[in-house]
Amino acid sequence: MTGVVRWAFAGLLAVLAFGLASVVLQIPGTGSALRSQVMAQLPQSGVDHAVTAVLLNFRGYDTFLELVVLLLALFGAWGLSDSIDEAPLDTDIDVLTELVAFLVPVLIVVAAYLLWVGAYSPGGAFQGGAVLAGAGVLLSLCDPGWRSRRVERIGEVLLVPGVLVFLLVGLASMLLGGQFLEYPRDMAGSLILLVEGFAMLSIAVTLHTLFAGTPRFGGGA
Amino acid sequence: MTPAQLYALVGIGLFFVGLYALGVRQHLLPRILALNIMGSGVFVVLVALARRSDGVDPVPHAMVITGIVVAVSATALALRLMLRVAHATGSATLTDTGDE
């Protein structure tokens, strides 16, 4: 791109940004949007935190499909993972190994805490899963082969239950007379915790696998 | 101007900074980063506009939480694709056929 074209492009974007900004500034900050509806139904959702209620109950279908998207991204990455040469990591760093040995147990506890606390304050499966995946990435930085040695197949099996348990809970709620993912009222809290627990594990394993790749299925490496 | 509106404007700014980089840069790595910055801008706008006069609307917050995880996995897939392009063509850029 030549200089003139770049400036023209920047100018065009500036005009668009200005237009969008003026539209956004006109959006009234008053009114409660969907908040009042969420708050009205919150006591029936099984949890006390509005965001968790939206994610796992009111819009559970979106969250279910999002877990499917995660798996699809992973399958896509697997399909591409052969014949890529990855540079060996420098794992012989004392500070890193010492820090990781200290941090990983803490991160596991933090993930479990985030999962539990999601019922009544910010937290939940995605936050816990991200923390758990971070612990896995730290371990991989110290010892790239830890997963294939330590957990072998279990790690790969754990990719599935997030979607599977969500699906089964959804189908079970249909059998009990509701719509898909319309939990029975008195069981909603425990069902959400069940779904979130498995979702957290699957999210963590999926994110870590996206980072680390899997020689087993990749064919290369 | 309320703080929420200021955050929304910052989000729009991030989006267009990313869009500019996406149009200008040739290498795929800055382009993937640019897409991420655009996505972060959208998240900031959503979170900022969730603030209402009587409290915070939880629906956009839930959308952003799912969006972040999808963005991370999409980025990982994009990076894999970039490595594949680099492996196949010798450079991590997309050029028109007959351009070289």
C-alpha cells in the first residue's frame, strides 16, 4: 500500500469512527434494557449471580453452542498441526520451574474457588477453565511433555464431557416435561454446578490443547 | 459525558486502530493481532454500554465472557493456519497469485 492510499484509508476509517462514536453517544444510558427481566427471573434460576444465571440458565443454549465452537476450533487446529516444526523450548530456567511448582497448586485451588463462587458473585466455568488452562500452559513451558506422560489419554477424553453433560442435562430436562435446557426449578442450582464443573474441565483441556497441540492425533512432531 | 460513554469511545477507537492495522499490514501475525484488538474494542463497547442508570445489564457481560473464550480459540486456530501458510509458501503473508 502506498503512502497516499494509506492516508486515504486512515481518513475513511476516521470518518467511520466518528460516525459510530456519535451514534454510540446517542444511546441513552437510562432504562434497564434486559436487566429488569433478568432480575425478575433471577430467584428461579438456581443461582444468585445474574451473569451466571444468563450464561447457564436463561441463555444456556448459547453457552452450549459456544462449547461446541471451542471443540470445532480445536479440531481445525488438529487438522493443521502436522508437518509444523516447533522450536524446542528452553526449559532449564530455575526461576520458571520454582515459580511454576509454587503456582500450579495455587491455580488449581483458585479455579475450583472461581467455579464455586460463580453461583453468587463473578466467576464460573469460563474463568475457572481459563485459570486451569493457564496452569497447564505454565507446566508446558517447564516441561512440554508433561501431559502425554502424566495424564495420557485422560486429557483427551476430558475434551468431551463439557458438551456431553450439557447436552444430557438439556435432554433430561426435556424428558421431565420442559423445553431443551429448561431445568426443573428445584434442581436448577445443582444442575448448573454439574454442567459448569464439566464445562470448566473441558474448557481448560481444550485451551491447553490449543496451546500445546497433540502429537498423538497430529501425525507429525 | 459519563465514564461509560468514555469507555465506549475508547472501545470504538481500539476497533478502528485494529481495522487500520488489518488493512495496512501484510504479515499475518500483526493481522491476527489486529483482529484481536478489534474484538477487544467490541468487548469494551459492550461492557461499557451494559451500564444503565439503575445498575448493570448482565446480558452483555455474559456475551463478552463467551466471546473472550471464542476469541482465544479462534486466535489459536488462526495461528495454526498462519504456521501452515508459512510452512507451505515460505512466508507468512497472503499475496495475490501472480503478484510475485
